[in-house]
Amino acid sequence: MTGPISLGIPPMPPATTDPTWKRAWDAALYGPGGFFRRESPGSHFRTSVHASSLFARAVVELTHRAGLDTIVDIGAGRGELLREAHRIDPSLALLGVEVAPRPADLPDAVDWSPVLPSGVDGLVVANEWLDNVPCHVVEVDGSGVPRVVHIDPSTGRETLGAPLADRVVPPGLSAWCERWWPLTGAPAGTRAEVGTTRDEAWADVVRRVSRGLAVAVDYGHTREARPPFGSLTSYRAGRQVDVLPNGSRDLTAHVAVDALAARVGGSVLQQREALHTLGVSGARPPLDLATEDPRAYVAALSLAGEAAELTDVAGLGGFWWVVTAVEVDSPLGS
């Protein structure tokens, strides 16, 4: 495996020649014994999939409205989304793409693979996958020069490497920063997480869709609101912990969604808007139902609470959806 999933991402150079954050991040999550090869994501952090079955219902609804009959889930974890999609509509063709082995209790109807198919006619969804695709980290030094950040995976000690514009730095990093995360004139310590690897990974996904929709759902930001010190974060056992690329914890950074959309020609909207369009609402059930059918009222009230969590702009509802339609009309707009 050469990266998070086999998507044409260049193989990792040896640590002795490439001490960058990207290399350490690759190894920590996806190398032999890496975090995502050993651990179930749901044991460490909660996504929309874990928050409510309504998220899976929305994904199935999107598939139906687009006239599709296949769902491919990238970064499928332990198959939670696909299990629920199969329960909702057993006629759907389902494929989970994940570096971890196939879960033993996954329904036989759900296919599983460590690599993407060469072509897809259907809906491809990646929920909180791109934030785990490793990228280079750069930081402005005391002289105002952006430099690639190096990291010792065992200690977490960082040092500054070559200037961003140096010819030894991977091509494209400087141009990407100039367009999407400019650092000229930024004070010392300002950081950027360079989205070239995420853009390329998602572009490769979209290229494989012959007909259908590609939907990336993730933490994100746009050029007007980049985090000045980056967003690198680690989680373990449901708690935010020190950021350390030693394989013991998750490593995540928010996605530059505007750059991603520009690369693949997608539209950008927030999860609240997308889920409302697909029929997920936090509206409380009518009080009359409490008298007519108390059990149905309690069930509906519970779903309304779950919907409210999924659509809360201060939480999951503030996630970004990047939607690209290929030879179909997008139910979420252009």
C-alpha cells in the first residue's frame, strides 16, 4: 500500500531522506502496523455516520434521486455506513474501500476492497477521509520565509527544512500556497497545510466515475478563513490528545475545500444545506402525535434530536460537501 488507499499517490521515501510531516503522517496512519490498519475509527472519534442512521438515509436518498444503484464508500471504517444503507435498501450494490481487512460480520451483500475500482457508475462518498490524507506542512520562519516542516515521529520534535520555493521541495507546493494559502508577509510561526495531495487524491477518485456523483464530506475551510496556525489534530479513545505521528493515534487536518472543488469542478455546500435538501430536518413532531401514538412520538422526537445534531452549523452541520456530477444531474445543485 502506497498511501491511504491505492490512488496513485507516490510511494513514501525512506525516513532518512524525507523527514517531512507528510512522510511521518503516511507511516503513522497507513504504514505496516499503522493506526488505521489496526484500529476501528469509530472507537476513537464520532462522525456523522456514527451520530445517526439519518446520515445513511440521506446518502441512500441522494443515490435514488440521482438515478443510481451503487454506493462506493471510501475510508469505510468498519462498514457502518454501508451496513445501514443495505438495511435501508437491500437492492443497492455496495462497496467499501478501506486499508483494514474486511470486517468478519459485514453482510455478504457488501463488497470490500483495499483499492478503488478502475471505474464507477454510481455514488462515491468519502466521509471524513480527505482530512486523513497526509499532506506537507509549511511554516514561516523568523525571516519571513515559508519552509517545509520536519518531524521526528518518536519525539514529536519539529525542525524547519528547505524553503518552500527550493528546487528540492516537491513540485507544486509553492504554486498551491500562492493561490490557495498565501504566506507572503505572514508573521513568523504562521502555518499552512498544503492541499496538493488531497486535491490529487480526490481528482483521481472523480476521474474513475464514468457516470454518477462524487461527494467528499469533511472538516474544511476556504481561503477567507484559513486557520493561521494550521489545524493538525490527534484523537484517541474519543479524546483530543497531543499531535504525534507514531501510529498510536489519529492524525487529521481540515481540508481546503475551495481548492478541492476548483480541481475537480465540484460545487461546495455545507452539510446543513445538503441534508435539508435530502429531507433531514430537526423539526419536532406535532404534539398531537404524543396523544395519538406516544411510542411513535418518542421515536420521532429522538430522530428529530439526531437530525438537529447532524445539521447544527456549530458542529456536524458545519461540515463541507464537495459534490461533482458526471453525466447525471446533481440533486444538490450545480
